[in-house]
Amino acid sequence: MAATEPTETAKLVYPVPPAFAAQARLRRDDYDRLYAESLADPDGFWRRVADRIDWITPPTQVRDVSFDVEDFHIRWYADGVLNASVNCLDRQLPMRGDKVALLFEPDDPNTPVQRITYRELHARVCRLANALRNLGVAKGDRITIYLPMVPEAVVAMLACARIGAIHSVIFGGFAPRSIADRIADCTSKLVITADEGLRGGKRVPLKANVDAALAMPGTNSVETVLVVRHTGAAVDMQMPRDRWMEAVVEGQPDTCEPEPMNAEDPLFILYTSGSTGKPKGVLHTTGGYLTYVAYTHECIFDLREDDIFWCTADVGWVTGHSYTVYGPLANGATAVVFEGVPNHPDVSRFWQVIDKHGVTLFYTAPTAIRALMREGDDPVRGTSRRSLRLLGTVGEPINPEAWRWYHDVVGDARCPIIDTWWQTETGGALITPLPGAIDQKPGSAMTPFFGIRPALVDAEGRLLEGEATGNLVLLDSWPGQMRTVYGDHARFIDTYFRTYPGMYFTGDGCHRDADGDYWITGRVDDVINVSGHRIGTAEVESALVSHPKVAEAAVVGFPHDIKGQGIYAYVTLLAGEAETDALRAELVGHVRKEIGPTATPDHVQWAPGLPKTRSGKIMRRILRKIAEDAPEQLGDTSTLADPSVVDSLVRNRRGA
Ligand code: WT7
């Protein structure tokens, strides 16, 4: 499922709906003209785009980039000065002070909605920003945010941006060990959390998880923990470290002098999994990132003043950063903040929320679409959805069947679908059809955004022309590109710029069809995409081998109907340990406890031995084929140190 199969569907084109094109911001000729301009004169193009930002000092410089590892640098708008929170708040006050910025829809549909205007949001952000300054937080300090999907998460991010502190948001599904690693990596000074989270009626012990994380070594940079009272649950407060949010913001002035930030000063760090080692702290800077997310948000969603925009991603992921917080607010839009899940209290929840708030632009993940498709059409047909005018997907390849269901049933065959390909590293969407300009093909992300130069290369790095399948690279920079891996610039260069010299390597495989349209086929490295969440196989392996009964582990992805990919773990036990179902369950629980529920293995297979080359390298290609239940495609196993281990793995595979 993860790999879309373009051949049968490539001919099936869904033209831009004429009614949509008639009112669209950008049509086909606009796309062609602007794309050509953006490549012919990147400086001029991106200089004009940056006019949409309120600069304290407008930049005179635009693009200053070299992907050459000997002279590596990426700088955009390098002499510009701005503040991201001013762009998201202050600049909206004259025209949009009473416009709703955030529409908060709580987990429980019976809990009252909160409508937070730009004026209120500005005041709340300023109060917290003042409080943070009083607590000694200064420009450049790192702040960890571990909150549920509630307005306070947005307030916390923007308060950091106001005073120049670098936020690191950690998804509320991560476990104490993962929190501790991320705090230690960036030596966070302060943590903002809540008593508990609430998802689908279930309580998540956020404060207790932070307490457990802060008891782990390497976390003593943290001086203060601010706790938002959310569910009202009793939590342990350790004085003087822990402070209630309401107490620290009380009495703070509702204005706050913004910190002037250089365009290349960091805005945030967001940890994401790679193919090796620990998650890396993807660092985004202020000027280029904000320019890119605001511009893409307006163009790809065809944003209008009265739109109600809903991106269902949690702010713990980049999608939430770029298209719930920074993009929409910099554009003065109204954004829905949804605390809940698609199937609580029932599987109509998404569609009911759309009707309740008159959502016009809806952006979600293929995994949610597949899960809801499985429930049949009735839960959708029972709702109106007349307000919708555009649908979007992100996070993983969408299979054409799910695409068509989204189009025909959710969108009543009226709404264009934008399949947006991008990554934590890219800051914003890079390959996506512009809805009023580009016809859609189910399963294809179609065309590059302005200034983006995708290309395909073979394993040797040779550029492929015309219709081709290969590895996806980007030949030039764009303002929203990540600037470094926090604390490890060498890792940044090694990971992305050494595989194919002079190019950014995405880690994705891709097909370009005869029309020149792009079809992302999924990761070609050791990263698994589970429900649109990136999991590094190395992380799961290291969690497994940290269990006292495990000798060795190898983890691969396999096709999964709902999640896109599932996690398949091969585990070798220490001599004398019994291969029981109870131990299997214990190992699954162990990984959840070490990393978090998103990393839960779907299947654990006992492996008396693992297929290794004579030099000791595990041959994952073989393990992938066994997990895919395709043992007939194993290929050549003669280079293995012990080819016989494969037979027993094949016999005991999940699909056998
Ligand atoms: C990886 C990045 C972009 C925000 C959410 C995920 C996969 C993302 C698509 C798409 C096919 C996609 C890629 C990419 N991916 N969007 N529209 N079609 N694949 O961000 O966690 O950094 O993951 O997600 O494999 O490399 P992320």
C-alpha cells in the first residue's frame, strides 16, 4: 500500500473543477508563468514573496546557498530582521483584531467550543512571553513544549517566538525516555506541559511523564516546569521547580516588546527520526521559514479571507507547526484546533466538526482516510459537508482507492484534492498540485511548487530524464529548508548532501510519469512511515535490545492496510530464554514504554538467527520480503554467512 502504483491509474485525470478554477487565486497560466519566473530569477521571485512579511528591517539579501559540502551554507534574507509572533498577531490587529484566530474544538463534543480572536490570542501570548522573561528565559534559550492539542500549545509556541526562545514541541504520545532524550539533546531550560491530555476520552498523564523524564540523567538543564490545568487531575507539584501556568501569567501585562530576530536566528527545533541513531533536532530559522509557510499556505490552499481552515495534525508534528500555527496565523486565517481523534465518540466526528464550524479547507492524513473509509459511506453521508471547497492530504502516499473515496464521498465529487508531499526538513509543502491550476491524478503529488527543482537520480547519482523511477533529490534550496541538525552540523551535511554531491537527498523513492508528474513511492532508507509518523528502525531496535532477555533485533516496515506501513520486528533472544507469547507481549509493551505508542511493533517474529553478510551486516532486503509475505522474491541469498537461517524465518513468517 505504501508504494502507489502509477501504471493503471496514471491515465485517470481529475480536471480542476471549473467552478473552482473560476474563482481560484492561481490558474494554469499563473502556475506556468510563476514557476518559470521562480527558476529563471530566484532572487527576484523570493524578494517579492518576502514583501508579505512585516520586517523590522527588510532584507537586502535574498538567496545565499551552496550545497557543495566543501563550502556549505544555506542563508535566506540574511540581513532581514523580524519577529514571527508579530507577523502572526500584531500585524493582524488593525484589520482582524476581532476575527477568530483559533477555533478550539475539544475532545468531548459536549465541552464548549472556544473562539479566540486575534486580539485575545495576542494578549495571551504577550502575558506568557512576559512571564517567561521573568523566569529568566532569554533569546536563544530552548523551551520544551509537551502539551495536548489545546490553544495553550499555540500560545506557548508564539510566546517563545516573541522573546526569541527556541521551542521544541514534543508530541504528547511520546514516552518519558523520548522526552528525556529530546530535553538532553537541546539542554532545555524550561518545560511547558499540562496535568493531563485527553484523546478519545482517554487521559494521558503528561505531567507524570515529564516527572519521569526529568528523573532521567542528562535532564538537569531544566529549571522550571509550567503546568497548564487542563483536566483538573491531581498532579505532583515539586516546588520550586513546578509552577501552575495560571499563577505565572496572572497579572502580567497584555503587551510585550518583541525580540528583534535576524532572519537566520532559530525559530524552532523539531525532532524527527532518521535511518540511523537517535532522532535528530531539525532546526528551522525565522525569516525563510515564515515566508515559505505563509506563501505556500495561501497558494496551495487557495486561501480566502472567510475560509475556516482545518489541519487535523497535532502541533507535535511539522504539519501542525506550519499549517495550523505559523502559516494560517501569518495569513490572518481562522484555524481549527482539534483536541480529539477521528473515531470518538463515533466515526462521524470529522464530518460533524466540519459541519459545526463550517470548515472550508480540510487537510488530513491518508491513514485517517483509509480508517474512515473502512467504516463505509453512511457515517459521512449523514452529514452535510457543504461548506467544504478543498481537501488535502499529507504524510504518506495515498492509494488511489482512498483518494477516490475522499474525492467522491467526503468531497461529494465537488472539491479538488491536493496531495502535498513534504518533510519535517522542508518546512512546507514542495510537491503538490495547485488546486485551481493543476489537474489531479489519484496517488500523485503532481507538480513542484514555485522555486522547487525536483529531480530523480539512480543509485550512482546520475540524473534521470523523462519518464523514470529513482531517488528523489532537490537541486536547489527554498526559504523553508532546514538549516542544521541542532548541535550536529556534520550530521546534517552527511545525511542530506553527501549521498549525491550538490543535491539534497530526500530519502524518498519516486516515479515521474510521461507527463512529468511526480508519484512518491515511499522511503528508500531505514525509516518506516507508520500512519504518517516517521519511525527509525534503529530506534525500535535499540529499544528492543535494551530488554534484558533480548540478544539482537532487526526491524523493517511491511504494508499495512490502515497505517500504510506497520512495524515488523525480528528478535533473537539470549540463550536459554523461552520464546513465549507472553514475552512477545512484554517486548511490545517495552517498546511502547521506551519510545511511545506510535512505535508499537505490529508483529514480533522469533529469529533464531538473522540473515547477515559475511561482514556481519544484516540484510534487511531479505527481512522486508519475508515481512511482506513475498518469500518468492528473496533474490540471491548466497552471499549470506549462513543461508540456512532464511528457511526458518520464511517458515515462521507472519503470513505463513
Ligand atoms: C516523509 C516525511 C510532511 C509532513 C508530514 C510528514 C512521506 C509526506 C507525502 C505525500 C507521499 C509523503 C515521505 C516523506 N510523505 N507527504 N504527500 N506522499 N509520501 O513529515 O514525518 O518528516 O515525513 O513522509 O516519505 O519523506 P515527516
